[in-house]
Amino acid sequence: MASIPPPPGAWLHPDAEVRRSAIAGSGLFARAPIPAGTVVARFGGRLVTDAELRELFAEAADRPDRPYIDTIAVTESTHLVLPPRGERSIGYGNHGCDPTLWWDGPYTLVARRAIPEGDELTSDYATSTWDSGFVMPCSCGAPIECRGTVTGDDWRRPELWARYGDHWTPALLARIAAARR
């Protein structure tokens, strides 16, 4: 398991709120300016191993209502399973190929740049997953950076390594370091 346990619950900056989003239904937005480097979100939840995560996915597949299981890769074999979206407004954060937020450690998202009031708070999902089965059409609308499709293999893209530097989950930082050798 990860050496640093997750916080017991999620935390969202008081100047972030859920609103309608052009990206995907609802999203998180800045209700006041947020300076670059400000902690905007801390994820909490339950750490599970790869085997436990596979069991959770199998159980969900057997249920008719198929609950969505939202996870973040923490280490090579450990994942943070987030509480259901209804229990955390942090779960409304959408993907962006030119995100306003990026990772600072295994559970924390900070402002990548100064975020004006009204801007959507997004993160690039490629910076927190390596599941090659993850494929999602992108509708972020970033004029130059939008990839059109987000996949669990996007972490392999050198242009994203350059764009995000060390702002990936630790598990992906380790994979990137190994891929660069």
C-alpha cells in the first residue's frame, strides 16, 4: 500500500462550486479568482490493491445499476477509490487537455496557473491513470491542446511529460521515469 495514507475525506477549496458545464453536465468552477499554486482539492477515500480493485469492478459489473467506481492510481499496485459522487462535490471535476489544475502529490490538486472567477476547474485525467482500457471522448474545447480522445495510455506521450513536468500522481511519475531510461 501507499506509504502516505489518504485524508479521511475529500476537501474542496471554498471558492470552488458545482455549476452546469459545457464539458460534461456539471463541473467545478471558480466563484472567485484562485491564485496559481493554491491547493484547490484534496482527495480522500479508501486505498485498495490491484486485486481488490478488480473485485470491485467485477462486483459493479454484476449489478444492474452498475455504479461508477472512480479511482486514482497512487502507486504501481495501489489505487484510491473515491467516495460516490453524491458524497463529494469534488467528484464533479471534469477533464481538460489544457487543465487549470495539476497534481502536487498523491491526493492534492493545485492551481496550474491563476484561475479567473468563472473558469472551470479541470485536470487532465491522463495524469492520474494508466489503465489501458480507459478511453473517453474529450469535449474539453481546448483550442490547441485538445486530444479528442483521452486514454489510459496518454501518460506515455512525451509532449505531456514536457507540459506537466512533475505534476502527475506518484505512480505515473515512476512509470514516466522508467520509460525515459
